[in-house]
Amino acid sequence: MKEQPSPPVVAHVRSLGFDGPPGRPNLIGQRDPAIHMHQRKPWNRAFSSAALKEYEGLLAKRARQLLGCIEDRIHRSDQKDGVVLDIAKWFSYFA
């Protein structure tokens, strides 16, 4: 059984402008240095060397789980000439 491809993702970045949705500038598009620093503070802690080291085990476990699910899907397939997978969909499950 073949997986149905996901519909294409269409981004309308220009229509949102540099700052993102009106009234809600995102962290990357924030032009005010003081606001940017305030928004960035929690992210700094989340991506410190110590925090990233803690994520390593969880990430490895999830990667093994993803590969196991993909392998299971391949082994359960009745197709003899290969299996078609929408890898973007599988990666979105991983995220």
C-alpha cells in the first residue's frame, strides 16, 4: 500500500513582512535590540552546551524509534520491488 504524498507547503513570507504577523514580531525578525534580547533569553538557556548535552540521549532514542518505525513499515509491506515512503511526513512525526 503506497502512502499518499503530503500536499505541498506554500509559504507566503513576503505577505507577512519582515516582522511576521502584524503585532507579533518573531524572535528572528525582531528589530528592537532590547525586545530581541528579552525574547532570546529563554532560548539562550535552552541551547546552552549543558542543555544540549542533556538532549543528546533523548534525540538518540527518538532517532532509533523513527528508524524502527520506518523499518517496520518496510517489512510489513507486501511490495516486492521496494516501498515508497513520504520521508517528509516521517520526519514531521520525528519532530
